[in-house]
Amino acid sequence: MATVNIYLTFNGNCEEAFNFYQSVFGGAFPYVGRFGEMPPGEDGKTISEEDSNKIMHISLPISKETILMGSDTGGEWAAGYKPGNNFSISVNAESRGEADTLFAGLSTGGQVTMPLADTFWGAYFGMLTDKFGINWMVNYDDPEKMQGK
């Protein structure tokens, strides 16, 4: 069965916020990735210098079952940022098939913002807003692709 976590989006202060959450909950960040570490897009676009040090992804385990995750927004995504819409429900599927099923079901009547696809970080990942305005991220970490990551 899939696991569910909250994914928070910030407008440039993600690192500050997660340092605060770490001071409250304790623990360590298993991963901190910055936009500047991403490979260029298929269209050859690169991240602006202003956005390169912003957080692309960070995670902080809160318990055995729960991970608080987050990122900064930037570039074309920044225009849609508003406090109150700055979170998503992140679902980690146990298989690629489960990810496809969940994504198809949740996107019915909604809007796909990033179709499910293999990513440079090794996951099968997509994003959508459901018909009720809730933002979702669906992820499957293929163990074969995640080795060495």
C-alpha cells in the first residue's frame, strides 16, 4: 500500500523553514538537493543564477511513518505561488502500476501539471491538481534505478 506525506512549497525560504522544523523535531536531512544541481532541460534551458541555490528537494523524517518534504518555487512555477496553496500530498507507490492507477484516478476531472515520467533522480514521478483543487505528487522509487543514488 502507498504511503502519504506532506510536501511543502516555499518562495525562496525553504532552507530557513526546514532548519526551523529540524530545530523543533530533531533528526537529520537525508537529502538536500538544489536547483543548480539539475541537468539542463530537454529544451537546453538552465536554471537562473538567482534560482540555482534554492532548494529543489529536502526531506526531514518526523517518525518511522512520516517524512516532511519541501522545495522552493522559482522560474515559471513562482507565478502560481500563494500562501495557502503551497503544499501537496505526496503519495509513494509500491509499484509503477500502482503509481499509474493512483495518478489516473486522482487526475480524473482535474489537471495534470507534470505527467508521470521517469526522472533524472531515478523515480517515476508526476504532479496533478485534483477536481477539488488539491495538489498531489505521485512517486515510485524503482529499487533498480535507485541503486547508487
